[in-house]
Amino acid sequence: FIHTTAMTGIITPKFTKRLFLFVLIFAPLAFGTRASWSLFVCSSAVFSALILYLVQAGRGHATLYKVPGILPLILLAIYMCFQMIPLPSFLLEFLSPETYSLYKSTVGMSYPLDALSISINKKATLNELCRLLTCIGFYILTIWFFSESEFMKKTVKRVIFLAGAIAVFAILQYFLSDSRIYWFRVVPKN
């Protein structure tokens, strides 16, 4: 009983909204989640907030609204998953002749081409799928949370303040730094 009560206190709409705001503020400060650690933090926060919101909706404490444009996003995620599935070589040759010829001229010289995926770099495809699913989850949360006009107004004010602070900080850093972001991270050449 004590454990259940403690968990109910944590799973509040306020906490879920704070997770959403955390992602909104953390992502630009973490260099746009280009590093894997920052993407992991944002993804974890987004999926935690999504699950908590769904739990709240299941208990009748939150409302699920129809999310516009979700079908094409889900189809894109399914297409990305399909690219990682090993296919018979004849099917891969039919669907993606260029990928098949690349496999044939490299791996096919040493090994038989039995089951191959459309994606040549499955790890990169999986990373981008994770990034896409995080963005889809954040989009869904945005639709659900911004249905409350008061929360939307507060969030817009916070984002404006954050953008202004980052802009002032960037100007200061331009004049005071030796090509480092936040005075400790070297700026990449690209």
C-alpha cells in the first residue's frame, strides 16, 4: 500500500509536464542532442513522459486527443524498421538493385548472399529510428499538453526566455571564448 501510494504521488500531470519542459530546455543546451548520451537522456525523458501520460489517461486524469499527421509518421517508422529486416537476396535485388550490387561486389565475394537488409548500416538506421521515435513521442506530447492554453502560454514564455538567454550567452561567448562552446567543448569544424 505504501509503495503504491508513493508511486501515485510521483505520477502526476505536473511531473509529466516537467519532464516535457526538461526535454525542451535540455535539448538545445546539450548541443542539440547530437551526442549519444544526450539523445539517450532526451529519449528516456520523452518516453517516460509519454508512458506516464498514458497511465494518467488510463486512470481518467488526462485526456487523449487525436494527433494530426500521426499516420505518415508511423508509416515512416515502419519503413525504417523494414529496412533493417534481412530479406532473401532475390527480393533485395528486386527492391533495391543498387544495394544488392554493393553487397555483391563487397560481402558477396567472400560469403553467400542469403539474407540481406536494405540498410547497409543497421546501427545508423537504428539510431535514426530512435531519434525519429523520440521526435514522434515529443510531437504527441506537444499536441496533448498544448491543448491546455495556460500550459502553452507558460511554455512559450519559458522558451522565449531560454532563447534570449542562449542568444546573450552566445554573444558573450563569441567575444570571450577561444572557439569553445560553454568554455569547455571544442567547436567541430563542420
